[in-house]
Amino acid sequence: MAGTTRRFGDEGNQGIVGDDRNVDEVVERLDAGGSVIVVGALGSGKSHFSRAIVAELRARGGDPVLVRAAAPLTDTALGALHANADPRLPSLERDAVPGDEHFVLVVDDAHALDAESLRLIGRAVYTGRVSALLSVTADPAGASDCATPEAITDLWLEGGAARYDLHPLEPRAADQLITTFVGDDVFDTATRSTLIVRAGGSRMLLRELAVEAASLVAADRDPLDPAVELVPGSRLSDAFASTIAEYTPELCLALALIGRLQGIALADAGRSIRPEWIDTLVARSAVHVDDSPGKRLHANPFLAGEAERRLEPGRLDEALDAIARRALASPGQPAGAPVAQIIAAAWYSSRDTVPAPAEVSDEVRCRILSSAARSANARGRADLALAYVRLGMETDGCPALLIEASRAYTRLHRLPEAFAVLTKHAADEIEPAVLRRLVRWWATLVTWEPGDRSFEEIEDWLSAGAVSDPSVDAEIAQGRAEAACLQMEWESAVEHAASVLGISQASSLTRVRAAIVTGTALAELGRFEESAKAFAKVEYANRDAVTGRPRSTIAELAAVAFETIGMMLAGSIRPSLLARLRRAALAAAQRDDRSALTLATIVAGQLHGLLGADMKRAELELAAALRRFDRIEFAAWRPIVASFRAVALAKQGRIEEALDVFHGSEAAALTGKRLFRFSRQACEAEILGAAGEIEAARAAAAAAVAERGVDGDPGRPSMIDEERMVRLSGAEGIGHGVAESGADALPTSATPAASAPGPAPARWGLEGGAAAAAARLAGLGTAPASPVWPLPGGQEPVELTERETEVALLVANHLSNKEIAQRLFLSVRTVESHVYTARGKLGARTRRELGRMVTASEAAPMMAAAGMRPQERGADRDR
């Protein structure tokens, strides 16, 4: 696999990434006789930066003296200077004499120099005998034992040297550095985000993480698999160990506790961990504080593991037991889900270090066990969830616990039990908040696995308990809206979703889901402006009123996923979707939220495949997503994600792999859903078309269009359906393909005789976006002959920048993003951004369409005069 076999010893060949490190600027200062102090945390890349400066000095004809300070030399006066055999160094120990050579002195880890060495270097700098480059390690938390030596600080404060502070890596630079280390075709979006977060701004850690993850990918393993742990004594383990080498035992305990209590609220953590310790860990990027109102804490799992290994045996367990006992002793102050998991685990293993389940109140017992079971289900551990359920059933069967029992039974394919357990309590016996959750899950079950069940059964159960709660009714209406979507009954979906949005008591989560359904259904109906407004409402509804950031990462990613589909149908692109994805993926990585990371990978596959036409990257993302399906809520989407992946494989010419994925993704339980049948038929058409089996592909494409119909009426072909038929039918139009593959499966208006006169869109009876799409694909020249492009709805026209036009023309010449980046001396990410922006401005649905539109505008006259096609023009230039 590309990138995984690269060796990393020759770091001099790797570029300097980051706006805070300018090699030329430092070299020019040294050449002019000045001195420089470079300050950064451990792993900030000081040594790599210094080596790049030395390499540039030598390239300019200089001969710097290199000194490496080290702890074993600190106790000896002038130890580091005497360890270097360069004949110029002894002259610093005496007074200057005429003829002494001025030279550049480079000292790595200058903070480890002894006091006499620092005094000599300082005197040499002030007398102009040397230009010094001193790199110094500093603690970002400001620990006094890691402070910069006073002599070096004075050198800066008194004007003897300029100071450059190297800051922790920010996400974009870290992403570029990963590409530098292993290439841009090894990791999916979720893996990249997780590596960035776990590195905590350290270049050293990022490098070791990337190399280790690349080796796992090469071995066909998932770097984000929870079973992947640090191997003691490995390079990666030692890198993390060196990062916390100076941590006090108290800091190690605090970090280990937060690592075991991932997601604990800051206020709850403060009851057991001193606030100043938490502040120090946050300053060192060992712990992240999320954007939630509760300010939840999330520890770097690898750092937390190393901290745990440094503790005395049993000390961490004692501290956790103390936290559990304190939480049970004050039941009026719920300690949150992380502490509940610790208590439930103690109960499950029958440890006597915490009070037994029978010794606490029914309410507390239910809260703890249901919370622990919910967490287990979220991690795909149905077995553990049922174990907690059984533990609760020994004393009672609270409704919240039964919801988790139903989810676990569903995961284990025990559907009769999954339905039966939900009605063990009458509706009027359940508190409103839990009742909403129960009905929400029940409606989801009916939507996906109905059997002989229906929404009316839920309503009858509520009526029997004389429950009349609009917020509960909203959950049923939302279930009906989603069920309508699965049957591609888009008008009905809009109607049911509107009823949810009309209920003021509906929960915020349900309102977000309803708005997503509305946006998706309206896009399928061709009402794109209304769809865009609906998705704007989704984004607004999920924003925190204070911070402006998403309240739910899962909801944000779901919104981006479905908005991507809507925009694909509309043939327009919002480049901001990719930025939203990156922010959400980083938030998910900070929380180590496997469910959100899985969804982020699916969305990345959509954006790169459906909108970016980068099928190699799309397949990489979707393959990673399919490995991470843990939650039962995701299971129903596996066939569609697998279909996306199969198409991406087919479009790369990997037909056998595509067929394996396609045939392995069929789910018998979902064949009753029109959306899944349509997805499989469309996927089959793409695979067969890529394989050259055009007749069979046309038949599958026609069947996909027919699947859009309702109650025997043929469905309205979307622009995407039409583009597929055009591709499979060639430039003569779809008439032959339809006639030969079952014309009665398509609307009458879309199946005219092949010999009908007039432009293709008119012959096919297409209107609006479908006609434009068909015309573009058939090469009928619908693109305007100007770089200024009109937008629908009377908006002002847009104009591509010079760089965007240049990139688009290279796209037209069939260059990949990497090839364009090399040709224009840009990063791959920058090229990717230009492509997305240009396509968004022009409304081009694919890279190929972007190239065709810009070529028609910019290059057609020139090429026509030269008698060349775009491919020939590129080939000529390459020669």
C-alpha cells in the first residue's frame, strides 16, 4: 500500500510544516551575525527545525559547529562543549584575539547545558565571536522544574538573541504532516482526526502514531479498533512514556482516573481530583474539555494508559472505589454515566469494595444499571448490556433498563423478546422522559423490523394507559416519517415530518431528525430551494445558543450526510460541508466517540465519492466505516454504505471486488424497503456498466427508476437516474437502452422513439435539472461560453479565480489532485479545496463535469483554433 513502506529515518527530506517556523528567516539572521533561541515543548519539532536550519546553512556555504547537550554531561563543567572535537570551540574558553574565526554555534537541548557552558556561550554571543542557535524545551503548563535556564532567558531579554516559540501543532498543519509521513492515501478521515487528537500537538507523537497506524493498515487492521493498545517497550509506547516522564505521581493518578472515567463532567471530576491538576493536564493536552455545557473531560487514552502503568499496584482501583462509594453515599447528586459504569462493573464482578445493589434505593440502582447498559449497547456490547439488565432484574425491572434490554435483544436477533420487553410496564407507570425514549426506540423497531408490528400498536398501548403527551406523539410521527422515506414516499414523509415540527413539546433531537427528513424528502421531490432551507434549520436547531457549536456531533454528522445527498440531487455543492465534517470529526476524536467517528467516515466517503468524484478516497473511507459498525442503530444502513463502496470499487475498474461487496451486502430483512431495493438496483447498474455488460446495466438502471414509483404509478426519474441512463446509452440518447431493457418500466414521457428529432432533453421529455444534467452528459454544450457563471434564482453570477480556473483546466486534462499539487507546487489539500470551491460556484456535480464546463469556457476557442482536444493539449504540454 502506498506510503506504508516508506522509511522515516531521513527526516531531512521532509518539509517543514507550520507557519511558526521559517528556516530562511532564521538562517538570514544567523548569517547577519545575530543569534536565535528556539523554544518549544517536548515533541514540538525543535530538533527537526534545527537540522533544517543547519542543512540550509551548509547549502549556503556555511560550516556551523554542532553541540548536543545531554543529561549525562550536565554534571561536568563544559561537558557538552568538550565532547565536541571541533577545533573552533576551545577558543571560546579564552579571551578573543585578532584572527579568531566567527562561526555559527548550534546547540540542541541547550537547557541541559551546565552553567559554565551557558556563561561561555553568552559571552561569545555578546562579544560577537559566535552566532548561536539554541533550542530549549519548555513545559506548556509552566512547571518550574522545566523552566528555561535564566542565562538563556536573559540572552533574549537583553537583546542578545531573537526568540522563536514553536507552538503545538494545529489540526490543519498536523493533517499536512501526516501526509508528509505516510502519504495521503493510507488513512480515512476518522483515523487522521484521531491521530491528530492523540498527538496532542506533538510532532514526535504524531510521527510515531502515524507510522504505527500505517503498519496496522498494511496488516489489514483498523487503527481505531478498541482492542489496539500500546505494546510496552515499543517505539510508540516509549514516545508516550517520555511525554509524561516528568509527571508527578499525583498527576499520573489524576490522568489515569480521567482515563477510566472518560466523559466525566468537570464539576464531578472536581469532587475527587484537585482542579489545579486538571488544569495542568489540559494545558499539556493530555486531557480535552469538550464544548458541552457540562464541560466533559476526555483523556488521551494512550497517555492515560502510560500514566496508569506508573502507579503503584492497586492505587487506581482504590481511588475508583472511593469515587464509587462517595457517589452512592450522596444519591441526590448523580455522578454521571462514567461513574455509573464503574459502579455497575463493581456490582457485576461482585466486589465488596462498594455497597451491593440491594443496599441502594430502587431509583439509584435503576439509574446506574440503565446508564451502564446504555453505554455497553453504544459500544456494540449487547452481551454486557444484558448482563447489567439481568443484574437489575434480580431486584426490579425499571423501564429505562428495559429499553436497553430491547436494544440488546435486537442486536442478538431476538426480535420477539425485543418487542415484548417494551410493554412489561403500563404506559402510565413510566416517567415522561423515559417514556419518550421508549417510544422513540419502539418506533425505530417498527420502522426497520416491523414484522407484524405497527405504529398503531404503540398508540393502542399509550391509550390503554390513558397517556396523552404531545412529545410522545411526536416520536411516533417521526417514526412514520422515516418509514415513509424508506418506502420512497416522499410527500408522505414531508407531511409526517411537518406534523413533528408543529409540536412545540417535541424534543430537540426529534425536531432535528424531522428537519433532516424534510430536507431529504424535498430534495427527492425536486424542491431544492425548500430543501436547502430545511437543512439550514437543521444546522441552526443543533447549534448551542452560547457557543454556536453543534450540540450533538452525531446530529451534525447526520445532517451533513443527508444534506450531501440532497445537494447531489440538486447538482450543487456547498464547500462548507467539508469544513463541517472536519470539525465534527475532530470533536468525535477528542471524545473518542466510536459511533460518531463511524458516521464521520461514512460522510467523508459520500463527500469524496458523490460530490468529489474521488472514488479511490471514497472507497478507502467507506471500507473503514464498514469495519466500525458497532451500534444496532447503524446496522440497517450497512447495505447502502456497502453499495456506495461497491460502486466506488467498480469505477476504479476493480470489478471482482465490487461484485464481492455487492453480493455480500444483501439483507433479507430489508428487501421490503423500496429505498434499499432502489439502492441495490442502481448499484448493480453501475457495476455492470463498469464491467461492460451494457444491456444488463440498462435493465438494472430502468428497474431502479421504476422502483421510485408508488402504487403502480411509475416514479419521476431524478437527475441522477437520467445521468445514469445517459451514460449507459451513449451519445445517441436513452431511447435504445429503454426500448431494449423494458420501456414499460419508465414514465411514458421518458421513452420516446429513438429516432425522434430535436435536442436530447426534448426528445426524452425531461425538464429542469434532469434536462440540464442529460444535456451536459451528452455533450450538448449547455455550459455558457464565459468564465462568469449565472446562478439559479436570479442570484448574482460567480467568477472563478485564476487559480481555480487553472486547477479546473488541469482536472479537465485528467490529472489527479496529487498530480495537480505537484505541478502547481501546492498541497493536495489546497488543490482539493480549489476543486470543491470551483464546483460549488459552477454547480458542477463531478470533477469531470467541472473540467468540461471550464474547458468549454476557457479553452474551447484556443483549442479549436489549434485543432486539439483537451487531452491532446495536456499531452502536448507534458512533452
